[in-house]
Amino acid sequence: MSSHEQSYKAGEAKGHAQEKTGRAVDTVKDKAQAARDKASEAADATRERGRETKDQTGSYAQAAKDKAASAAEATKDKASQMAESGRETAEAGKEKTGGFLQKTGEQVKGMAQGAADAVKHTFGMAEEDEDVVLKKRDSTNY
């Protein structure tokens, strides 16, 4: 074989080797790019799930806040109703007690007047007119 032919075959082999190496490098580059794309998609999906979880957690937190506010408002309303009921009961008791005390006071006053009239009459200081007689009769009815 001639040196020219050997040189040609060596160049041809070198060309094949370079082409094969180029294809292998391209394959490795394509696989690396595919891996980067897949990792980026996974990162995007993870970020999206994180946002969804955050939104859902925010919704749960807001629902809990709303429920707590509603319960607090209901408790406040119930306490207000109970306070109003207490005030009404106290007012009714006050009115009832006031009426009782007024009636008792009038009875004591009438009895005192009757006693005073009786003492006056006993000592002869009373005037025997019709008003005095009526007062005596009324005071004895208590």
C-alpha cells in the first residue's frame, strides 16, 4: 500500500472518528438539555404547588378568622342580651319594691295618725268631727 493511500485511509478514519465523536457530543448535549428542561419543569411545578398550598392555607386561615369573629360577635350579642335582661329584671324589682315600700309607708303613716288621734281623744284634746271619726275607722282597718 502506498503512503498516499495510507494517508487517505488515515484521513478518512479520522473524519469518521470526528463525525462519530460529534454525534456522541451532540447526543450528550441533547440529553443534558433534556435533563435541564425536566428539572426546570419540576421546579416550576413545585413552585406552583407551593403557591396553591399557600393560597389554600390562606383560605383556611381566613375561614378560621371569619369563624372566630362570628363566634366573638355572637358571644358579644348574647352578653348584651343577658345584660339587658338583667337590667329589665332589676327595673321590675325596683318598681315592685318601690310600690311595696310606698304602700307600707302609707300604712305606717295612717297608723301613726290613728295613734295620735287616739291619744288626743284619750286626753280630751280631739275634736269630735266627722273627719276624725273617719280617720280612726280607716286606721284601724290596716
